Amino acid sequence: MLHRLASLEPGDTVLVHGASGGVGTLLTQLAVHHGLRVIGTASPAKHQAVRALGAEPVDYRLPDFAGAVRELAPQGVQAVFDHIGGRGLDVGWDLLADGGTLVSYDSSVAGYRPGQWFRPHVPALRRTVARWFARKLGLTRGRRQTMYYVKPGENFQADLAALYRLVDEGVLRPEIAGRHRLDEAPVAVRALLDGTTVGKHVLIPSHR
């Protein structure tokens, strides 16, 4: 997402949604390592953790969230990384500077029944297609929207190897919120739903 989908240079400003989450913490660390200025969304209780990653936190629940981001980046941001989808993609699109990139890498599944794996992604897909055509017509000021999903292949293997090297070198520090036995999975899920987690919960299989 950071290096293949968004054309970013050190000194650029990016917006990372969910900067305190499992993906967001690593994405933020990667961006800071690349010399990017990071604005990261998180609840106020997690702002200190986001600052510790090298980002500037913003409360995503603010009535004028977009205005708060514009105060930090009046000229817009060069990239937005969005894991929620829906109408939030419209806000992210409006926050892009000319030539910026909006990356949608997941969509909220809230309100959907089990088995509807594709439906949560439809709103993001519609916006991506519409903005692709608009860009071809020269109507987006060079801005573009794209979607990311894990696709095994040569690039994926190279990127995964690069991530492992950065972890081994201490550049990336995966945030582990807790370790649980497999039969304690409900405890881990509850912690995630309560919104108090920074990073990921690890489930450890029991050995017989």
C-alpha cells in the first residue's frame, strides 16, 4: 500500500485511519521510517500510543474531523489509508491534495449478516470505479482511489521478506496487546470490541 500503490516521497503527509490498530501501527511505523509525516486517527485514550509511533493523533469522532485534519495539513494530504470504507471514503477523498492517492484496504462489516463477504466492499468498489473514470476525464485534479487486497505472488513475497527484515532490524515493532490461550479467544475478541486495544491479540494454540 505504502510503496506500490501510493507514490510518496519523504516529507509528504499521509493520513492513516486506525493508527492504533494491528495494521495501522505497522503502517504508521513504515511511513515514519520512510520519512513521511503521519496524521493518525484514534480515540483519545490511544493518542499517546499514536504519538509514540511518531504520528500526530486526531480523534476520528470529532464532529468536524475533516476540519481538524485540514488544520494540520491545510494543503491536503498526499495519501489516505482507509480501512473502514463507506462514506468515510468521501471525506478522505476531499482531504487529498492534488495528485494524491486514497487507498481502501478493507470495509466495515457492521450490519451485514455472516456469509455476505462481498457486500461490505461494494461501496468502496463503486467509488473506486467512478473515480477511475473521472480521473480519465481529467476531473479529479490528478487524485485517484485504489483498493488493496492481499494477492500472493512475486511482489507479495518480496514485500513480506522486506517486512521480516525490518522487524529483525528493530525498525518495525509489532504491537501485541495480549497473548491468550486458544480457549480464551472470546476474551481477546471482547477486548477488540471494547476499543481499548492497541495492536493485535495473539492466540496461542494449546499443546497436548
